[in-house]
Amino acid sequence: MKRIVPLILVCALVASCFGRKPGTGEAAPKAAAFPTVTVPGVITDPAEATTWIAEHFFDEVTTVTGLDSTSLEQAVGTWTSLLTAIPAEKGGDAVKGYLARLETLSGPDAARLNDLVERYLYDPNSPVRNEDLFAGMARGLATAKNTPDSLRTHYAYLAEKCALNAVGTRAADFLFTQNGRVRSLYSVMGDKILLIFGNPECSACRELHAALDEMEGIPERIASGKLVLVEVNPDEDAIAKAETDRSYHIRAIPSMYLLDADKTVLLKDAPAERILTYLRKEDAI
């Protein structure tokens, strides 16, 4: 299920928000429409505009009652897609802004939004999933005034799990079996390490391998040693499963982590396309 907004649509959204305000001759907005985000005219850089939209996306939301499910989901899908297009710290700021706006909404409105945001940022099948951003959201919701008591423990648990191996931290070391011998993650040497939790019998895992083989730049990096693949099968490797159950939050396979030579997490549980985009940007620097 791919709901990610393509970059061209994100750019179109940004362009449509530049300094536009309702004026004479324009159609009146529908009563149940999601509020339009208007970028201040002083912001002319597209990247800055994208960040501004993400941070202020919910500023004018006072209720979502009466808004049809499709429109609301489209809005949440757009926002979470924008979060993947801006710097991580700005994404965190945008989540804080979202949480602040939730405090002004009714319990049912907040619950409706939270269910959608959780699906996009946390569901393992979402192409815009981001556990780091969701961890910040879950921490806030665990103590938010309009979070039902029955859900506080749920959000606190998810916040704790999503904080494991956050981007920018050193990945937890663990033992796994490779070619009949036990080794540790920290023993793997490489400029970049692509850690894949999967299973050869898993159809999605086979599709991932086929996609990686066809992605321009990936096979070349692997052949040159610039990118080292570490494949771990927690379904069959009892040693790896025992250790990763404690130190990793693997919700579905395949799950990929991109690490640097020091085992610092660069990308966490990221789709193949996002990993390739990261590597290409690094090559351009």
C-alpha cells in the first residue's frame, strides 16, 4: 500500500501555497475542507517553504468533525510525506507543532487524527514510516491531556520501543550466524553497512533483493566494497533472535538499517528507495 506523495506533488503543494489568500472572484472554501496552508510571501526558497508548511500544517485546524475520511487521510498523507522531505530536526519540530494543536481539539477529533498519523508514521507497510518521528509523537501522546487513560501505556510503550537504535546513535551490537559461524555486528567492516532483517522464504524479502539488484548504483557499491550487506534471519537464527528481541524493534520483514563505518544509524527501517536517495545525495556532496 503506497500512499507517499511523489516529490513533484510536494513541489506543487509548495507552489500552490506561496502567498495565496482568498480574494474577490475566488470560490468560497467548503465548510468541511481541510484548511489551506499559506506560506508567507517573504519565504521564497522552496526548501524553506516545504519546512514551513510541515511545521504549520495544522495551525488553522480547529476541528475535523464533518471532514470526510478521504480528505482527512489525504491531508495526513501529504503532511507525513512532507516530513520525509525536510531535515530530521525540523521534522521533530513539526511533530511538536502537531502535538500542540492536538491540545486544542476535542478528544474524538484528536483520536481520529492520531489513528491516521500512527498508520502513516508507524505502520511497517507505510512508505513514509519513521520511528524516530513517531517516537516523539508517542512520548507526547502518553502525557497529553486529551489522550484516554487506556491509551497512555500504549503510547509510552511505543515511545520506548521506537527509541531503540534511533538515527544518529550507534546501533546496538548483537551476535548472528553467518555461513555457519557466529559473529557480531561490530565485527563487520565497511564504509557503509546495509543491515537487512529478512527471510529467504519471505516473498517481500525476495522482491526487495530483486529491487536492490535493479537499482542503479547499489550493485556497484556492493561489488566495490563501499556497501556491505549484512543479512540476518531472526526466524531461523536463534542467537540473533534472542539478542535482537531485546535491542531492536523489528515489527515486520524485510527491515533495513543503513549504518556508517562506526555503526552509527543513518537510516532506520527505511524503504529501499529512501536508502538509494541517501546514498546518491552523499555521492553528490
